[in-house]
Amino acid sequence: MKTTIKIKVMSKTIAGIFFIVFCVMPFVFCSAQSLTTGLVGYWKLDETSGNNPVDAIGNNNLINTNSTPFVAAKINNGASFTASSSQKFQKSSSIGLPVTGDFSLQCWYKGASPVGDGLFGYGLSQSYGTWRTILVVSGCAYFGGYSVDLNSNYTITDGNWHHIVVTGASGAGTIYVDGISRNTGSFSGLTSAGTTLSIGVRPDNNYYITALIDECAIWSRALTAAEVTSLYNSGNGLAYPFVSTATVTTQAVSSIAAITATGNGNVTANGGATITERGVCWNTSTSPTSSNSKATAAGTTGAFTASITGLTMGTLYYVKAYAVNSVGISYGNEVSFTTFNVPTITTQAVTSIASTTATANGNITADGGATITERGVCWNTSTTPTTANSKATAAGTTGAFTASMTSLTPGTLYYARAYAINSAGISYGNEVSFTTLNIPTITTQAVTIITATTATGNGNVSADGGATITERGVCWNTSSTPTTANSKSTSSGTTGAFTTSLTGLTAGTPYYVRAYAINSVGISYGNELAFTTLNIASVTTQAVTNITTTTATGNGNVTADGGATITERGVCWNTSATPTTANSKTTSAGTTGAFTASMTGLTAGALYYVRAYAINSVGISYGNQVTFYTPAPASVNWNNSNVQEITLTSNRTFTFANGKSGGIYHLIIKQNGTGGWTVTWPANVGWTDGTPPDLTITSNAVDVIKFIYDGTNYLGIGITLNIHH
């Protein structure tokens, strides 16, 4: 039993009819073989203006009425109909289209405000019950067929391209718009064969349409939803012979490194043609193509990976998967990624600086996209230190950190850089410098204001070594290399010149002195200098000369002034031992060296003790003690006898009286038991050899001198010494 389907044709509200076929599959295109199955007519409408449309697979070529033009349309060219010009494509006999069985219609439509309503279909020109047509009704895609009106309720008159498919199978009908089922209905088939095929107008030649129409097709079977989806092809369309570019998606890039990464894609459909190449392409600008950088992956459909190489560290890249078949190249969605970079790191000032240690400071502000595997600081005494020099690590990854620098040399300039390592490599922060603390720099200046027991030490701390001076001064000792463990004297202050008093010294003593300064690093000593404290002068006493009964000449020698100017020198004497200047004295001008001084006011025949002396600012010094006797007068009266005898009990000064001219005289001179006495001869006594004899001065010695007198002078003409002992 046949089921009659009644179709109601809307008057002015019906806007167009056409027939659409496509295959829908969510993830893969239908093969060319499935979409060509049951295909009884396909009008690509790729002709040029004035030509008749050709059926690409059969004999249903159409007549172009009123010169319908062909213009650029959805896929290549399409027909541009104008209702007012009664333009249409039509064939009215022997079209051989399905009447009572399953069917599918497809077309692409682009129109605005509806003018007319016939898009594409076939049937008896005046028998609505025989139509299988796609219409536009009230701006919506609409199907008019035997005993059925199927409204998509989806507006297509918006000036955009829309894909329309109507299918009928086993009494059920479905209308699709843009790949989606919009409505379904039921019918039992047509009652008579369709004889008129029309595009741009209804089969009854009423209601011409103003619109663009492209890619019209008829199948003798109902297309599946997947086939419809394939024909819609994400809005791109799929034209006979139903091959297209592949469908490909791009997944997130993985295994990102500094200069490499792994691209990921998936060819979900081959477009009905064999995949000849697939891969990923990339660029630093958006919308990369295979004319930029690319990497291929073996295979056809399905997921794949490709190695992205030759990248630049820390750079943003845009990536698209692509696939190539005989139709052309297709690209997946665009993804982006940034290659790893070396970390971003800064170096802060070094702190806690000591003589051999310091604390370095750094901050990793970015890890470059890769895990930090090591961080720390490196240093050297030359600029641009690296980890090949000295280094110290710090646990952790990003953020501020400190690291201990050890085994440094005091007083040394160092250069330091923070560093960080990740899989991309090593990066260094800015360079900073610092100088380790050192003992102070100090010099010793000459000692001044030297006295016998005091002096002034002088020093200069020219550098504190980077640490505060806690003590400074001078130290001294009678041995070289004095330290503060010996004698010392401090001076307040830190850097600069200073003085300090040296006390408790010993007169006339050589001392060694060094300035010193102490900071947290330790003690430093300046150069060593020596000085000698002042002393009394060094003086010696020589034998007294030119002795007379009341005068004599004192003799001395100042061999050293003791370091101070001689202000007085001379000799002092007394009849008691150890004479001083508080006794009798006489001065001699000058300072150092030998000198004489006249001693007067002496007593004849007296024993005197004599010492030379010298005075400087330290005091008075005395030479060794000498003694002398002033001679006692002794008168020899030759009237008494031509032979006279005198026993010496002291030094004597002789005078001769009453000699007779031509007289011969003998003088016997005896030493007493003490001996050692001398005589002074009268001025009118001479000697044959010009020199007075040296009398024997041993105790009890006896000497005999023989003189001849000429009335004025006495001449010693015979000398017999030491005739009795």
C-alpha cells in the first residue's frame, strides 16, 4: 500500500527550492567511492556566462534561459540568478531521476531578502505532489515534496553561503542546513515520475529567485549524516569528485627545549585522496605555512609527531600541523609555544665581607621555562668570572639566594657574578666587585723629641683595610722587630698620621720602633726604624801639662756628645779625689773633640785630682780622673858648696844662686821612699843635647847632674842616672 505525501506550496512566503547531498562524519571524510554511490546528477555550475550547465556525471545537461551569468561562487564559479530577468536552468524530458525510491538533494545558496522561492528540484511542472524541491520559505530553507512540507526553521537569507541537503528514505525525510539536521518528517514517496529539472525557479516555472546557487546534486539514495558533514566540510564545501584537502588538527607542542621541540598533529581525514606529506610548520609570526620552517612526519592519517629544530632560545613560535594530498595543502589550528631560555639572573652587592670570606647575593627572576638545576656565584681576581673559576652553589631554583665565598685572599679585589643553569644552558648576572678586608696599611715615621728617657713615636695609617681601626700606636724594644708584646704606646683615632709618647726609656740606648694598627682582620706593623735615646756626653781626661807651682793645663776630649749639643766643657779639680764642677773648674769653648783648659790658683807642692767634664741637655758627664802635683820651690845656693844634695818629697822647681863663672857644680837628686817626683829646671839651665834628662823616679833612686856655669847660664855636662837604688 502506498502512502501519499501531500505537499503544501506556500504562496509568496516560499523563497526557494534546491536539492543538497553531503556526507557527514565527525572526524574523517567520507571516501569518494561512498559519495559517488547513487549519484545521478551533479551540476558544478563552473561554466562561464552564457553557457549551458553541464551534468558532470550524466546526460542531464541544462538549458541556460535568459543568459544567467556565472560568477565566482562557493567553489569556483556558480550561477547568479536575477528573478526580474526570469533567469533559470532547466530540462524538461528524459531526466531519469528517482521518483518512488530514496533520494537526496544538495545545493549551496547565498541570498538576502527573498525574491522568488525556487532553488533546485524536479517534478511534474504543475503537479505539486510530484515535486522533490528545495525552496526558501519565509527566509528559511524548506523542502516541498509529495504530501510533505518540511521546514528547517533555520534562516538562510542573511547574505552568507549556506549548505542545504534534503534526504528521503523509507518514508522518512530530513532537512540539513550547514551540516546539521534541522528537522525531520515522513512521506511515502512520489506518485509519478518527475519530468522537469529546475535550478533558480520552481518546476512550475513560478517564483524566480534572486540569489547565488552552486554545486547542485541528486542521489538515488539517502545520504547519511556523516556524508552530509563531509559535503559541508566545515563550511568549505566538498565538490565532485568529492575529494578535498585533508582535515588536520594541531596539538600542543611538547618536549620543548632551548632550540628544539616536538610538534604534534592529527590527520583526522584524508579528504578522499592519499596523504602525500604531513608535518608541522612554524614561524615567529602568526599563520605559519610550509614555505616557512617545517618538519615532516611519515604516514598518512592519524596522530603524528615531528621534530622542530633550529630554534632560537627564548623565542615565541607559532605552529600549525599540515597535510598535503592531491587537492592541496590544509593546515590545522594554530598553537604557540616559547622555547626555553637560559635563566634570567641578577647579581647583587656582596655582603658580610671579611678577609677570607664573603657572602654573595643573586636573584633568579625567571627560569627560562626550564627547571633550574644549579645556581650560585662565581668569582675571580680577573673580570668576567665563570664557573671554571671559583664558585659556590646555593640550593633552590628561582628567587633571591645567597652563597658563601671562602678561601679568599685578604686585601684582594674580586669580581663576582651570580649564575644559573637549566637545560638551555648557563646564564650569568651582571658583574660586581668587592675587596676583601685586610690588615691596615701603616708606615712608621722617624721618632722625634728624643730625650734620655722619652721620645715621640710617629706613624700614619694610610688605609684601614676595609675594617674599622680599633687600636693604633707604636711598639718598641731594644731588639729588632718589636711587637705589641714588648713595650707599646697607643694613640686615639683611626686612619691618618698620629703621634704617641714613648716613656721609660734608658738613656743612651738604641731602640727599634714600629708603628702598628689593629682592625677585625688582625694587626699590621709599619716599617722598622731605630733611634738612640740621648745620653750624657762621652769624655776622657788626659794628663795635665804645663804644670807650675800655681798653674797647669788641663786636657780633655769629648768623644761623643750623647746625641745632644754640648753646652759646656772643661776640667774640674780638687785636692780630694773625684772632683766635680762644684769644686774648681775651668771651661773650654767648643763641643766635641780634644780641648785644653787653664788651671790657675793652684798651691805649690800640692797634689791635685783632675777630671774633664762635658754638659748637654741630658746632664753632666766626667772623664777619668788624673792627678798631678804642683812643684814646690827649691833654691840651690852654690856658695854653700859646689856639691849640693836634695831629696825629693814632691815635685820641685829649682832655682840656682851664687854660682861662680867657670865653676863646676854637682847636684845630687834623691827620690824618697815614694818616688815618682819630677823637677822643673831653672830657665837659665841648658843641656848639651838640648833635652833635659829623664830623672829616675823610682823610690830611693839617686841621680847626679854635673853643671858648668859661664856667669849667666848653667850647662849640664854630665848626667849619671840611677847610681843608687
